[in-house]
Amino acid sequence: MVAVQPPALVLVTGASGFLAAHACQTLLEKEFKVRGTVRSKEKGEYLVNLYKNSNFSYTIVPDIRPPNAFDEAVKGVDAVLHMASPFQVNVVDPEDLVRPAVQGTKGVLESIQTFNCVTIIPSVKRVIITSSIASITVPSEPGHVFTETDWNTLSADIVAREGINAPGMEKYRLSKVSAERAAWEFVDGQKPTWDLVTVCPLMIYRTIIHECASVERLNTSIAQLRVAFTPEGAKRGEDAGRQAGNWADVRDVAEIHTQALLQQKAGGNRFIAGGGPFSWQMMYDSVQAFGHIDGLDVDQLPKGTPGSDRNTVYMVTSNEKAKRELGIKFHLMGECVRDTLLSLKALGFF
């Protein structure tokens, strides 16, 4: 399959989300035309005012779950970035997460396939689906490095065994792996003219550009970082030093999506998108290393317990494929955390 080059028209679903808003911005900077799906006119107009770019337009898809929800949105586009998906862990029935994630993914693929098949020259050349590191990682033996060949097979077993009593995060993780598998199964079964790429981000941080009216509306990863940098939520001792997750800079994740369009060889691949594992101590240390940051009183920020992560054994995810195949140069943790805190402060949330 050929690469997708500007000024091609790219559909970005869920364009008003934290990552998707950055992805739209990156595409526009590279002179793509972008059509975003949003749930309301108000969300669409916010993005119009944000980008101030005639190459951006939006279409309203109030609910991604019904059949044919994306029929109008996909018409005439050259590529699709499917980024709309639910994220919540406070659900009782696992299907309340799994079903909409799978239906939303299959729905957009079915719409693409339908309208690609009725045109003389199919327009859509590549589909990129934002999956998650949750579809790759499971608890592992020390020393194991997760790559794109790995799949999360544990969450399905846990949810099948425990049902509504399964941990909320396992229900969420199951929704991500189920949606991604559904996409690959669709391609295997339908043999479409377009090819598929999936991107599996880690916990994403940095500047907030999407509409976010209150602290309660922050995406989960940034909300957790905010708390960890408050006096009340600061981590100390073992809590500071143990692994807290795997991190990603939103700039890098957006760039991976864009390069996966621009480069022909990306078709048919998965890509892990992120900088690697972290403890809160690593994040505290990365900010303290600046010494001075305009707009932040570094001395008043939490310092954790220096050295508490000295013996931490991390669950590691490899970003080597994105570096090798797409030429991605990942940003440093300190820059990412600094810019996240400055963004929170600018919004009055920190």
C-alpha cells in the first residue's frame, strides 16, 4: 500500500480528546487536511478556534456505538485515525467497557469498507487505530522486555473468572485488547484495499490543548500526575520508588501516528509509543534536575525520597521499533513533566 501524503484528507475520530487534539495539530502542521469527529457543535467550534486553520473541519458523531455511526464521516477521506474510545474504570459490567470499544472500532472499519467498495477508485489507503499498552503488557518476570509481538492474554482470563468483581483496570485493559484484536481480525477476514496500523501508547502527558473546563475533566494520566505533585498527594519512601507505570510524551505519540501515515513500510504493523517505565521518584528527580523553571517554584515541588528507586525492577516496554522504522526521537521525561505542570498551572489546576 502507498503512503499517505499531504494534502490528503485524514479523518480523526474523537478529535476533542487530549491525544487526538494533538494529533490533529501535528497533521495540520504537516499540511494534511483534517476532518475531526466530535460529539457536539460546541466541541467542534472549540477546535476550529484552537487551530485557526482552513484545512480543519469537523463533523458531529454524537455516539460512536450505533451501526453506521461513521458513514458520513468517512466519505471521501484518504486515511483514518480512529482515536475515539471510552476510558473509565468505574464500571460494574465489563461489557459496558468492552462492547462500546469493540463496536466503535468495528463500526468505523465497516463504514470505511462500505464506502470504499462502492467507489471506482477506493479513497481510504490506511487506517491507524489508537490502541494501548494495555493490549500488550501483563505482569512479567524480571528482565522481560515487552515488544509489539506481545499480547495481553491475562485480562480476559481475569474478567472471565471474576466477572463484575474483576478489578476496574482489568476491565479497561480487556476493552483495549479486544478492540485491537477485533481490528486485526476484520482485516484478516475482509482483506480490504487499505492497510492497518495500530499504535499502543503508554500513559500520556504534556500540554493540555483540548477543551478542559475543570480538574474533574482531566484525562486519567495527567490527573494522577497532578495529584502526585501536590503536597497532599506526594509520594515518599517505597511509594515514591516503585514503578508507577510507563510514560509517553503526547508530542511523540502524535508524531508516531503521523509518521505511520507518511511511511509506506508502516502498513500492517503495531507500534509501542512511549518513553519507558517510571516511578514517581524518577519524575520528581527529572524536574529537580532543572534547578530553575520559569513559572514554577521548583524548591516547593515534591522531592520524594531520593534514592528510593535505586533497586526498583521495572516492567520495560521497548520503543525501538518506532525509532527504527519511523525515525522517532523521543523527548526526555523532564521536559514532558515540566510542560505538563506548566500547562496545569496555566489552566489554574495546579
